[in-house]
Amino acid sequence: MTLTLRTRTVLIAALVIVGIGLASSSSARPIEQIRKTGTLVVATEGQFAPFNYFEGAKLTGFEIDIAEALAAKMGLKVEWKTFGFDALLTGLQQDRWDMVIASHGITEERAKAVTFADPHYCSGGVIVAKTDAIRSAKDLAGKVVAVQTGTTYLDNVKKVPGLKDVKNFPQDNNARAALMTGRVDAWVVDKFVAKAALQTDPKSGLKIGDFLFIERIAPAVAKGNTGLAQALSQALAAILADGSYAKISQRWFKEDIRCK
């Protein structure tokens, strides 16, 4: 197709406008700018009890309390956003929020895309089944395993040899439901999520097996926003030192889950 001179001129002008728009697009807010506004915009999933979930219309959980405590040490208030887990880090890269706290394990792949603050707890993925016959990685041979999409649980389960199938679900409670209804043989999930599930429904028949892997879990900020990451790490050190972290952890788990 041949363009007229006028058409070419209009097209070039449009491209220049687009280019200007891209050049002036928003970027991650540095800690100095965040402090001026007085508000830290934080995103989480809201579907991962007891770490982040809704009780009715109220967002609650261990990570919600930790984020509020970190913000308070920084002299800030929190503006909460909730979104699907597999889109949280993408939203961070698009500067839709300042920080994500949603039980993201630190991995090399994720560290290429975002910057992590110091880990706010350590845990790992455990094997959950409705029988004592499925407890370890070798017991998963020939079995169908449920995990949540976009998680390190999915990545680690895929490494287990001899699986019959891996089924991933958009939310962790969907994966649990698949186990309860017999659509899968096992569920791999965070240790404390598994413990909370048993406490909530002790008649479920769920049995917690071995760790499949251990990981360090940390808040994430936009790649290269080191000033904010350092401020969060300093705030974490402060709540670890003054006992407020231990109180929050005891409230939710009856133990201190900080990284040792």
C-alpha cells in the first residue's frame, strides 16, 4: 500500500506523540516520593489464609499485619490492592503499586524481574494427602498433584520424577478443593497454610507429609528500587528487634516463623 505525503506526515506525528507518551510513562516511586505522600501502596492476593485473606469484607492475615507494622515503622499508611497471584509481580513491573507481599519465595527467576527486600518468614512446600501412604517425594510417583498457578510449588512439583500429572489452579483453595473431592491425589502447599487448613477443618482427613522444598519468602518491589527495598529491610529489622514481629507471629501461628 502506498501512503500519500499527508498520510505519512500524520503517521509520523502520531508516532512521535506515542513516543513522547512512552518516554513520560510512570516509573516506580522512590522511597522519598512515597514518604512525601505518606502512603505505601501494597498489593496482595487475599486468597491465601492465614497469610493474606478476607474475613467478610476485611483483608486480614499474617502478611497484612506485617506490612502494616513495616509501614508504621516507616511513618507511612498502607493503601491495599488485591489481585490474582500470578499477576501481582507483573503489576509491580507496571508500577501499579509500590510493593507486593503475598508469600513470594525468592527465586533466581523472580529476582531477574523484581527486587526483594529481606525475607519476612521462612517456610516451604509440604505434601498434603488424605492417606499416610503419600508423604514423601517418592510417594508422588504415578500420582496427580494439585498446586497453585504461578507459584514455586508448581515449579518444584514439576521437578519430581514419575508424576502422572500436575494440575494447577488459579487459587490455592481451588487446589485444596480438588484434593478434598478426589480429583487429585496430593496437594503441595506452604507448611503453615496446610496447618491452618487442618485447624479450620480437623475432620477433613488431610494429612501433612514431608517438605518437598524449603524457601525464603520476602516482599518485592520494582526492579532496581533499592531505596524502598532497603527501607523495608530496615523496618523489618526494627520489628524483629522490638518484639512486635514475634507478637504478630505468635498470634497467627503460635510460634516465631522468622528466618533463623
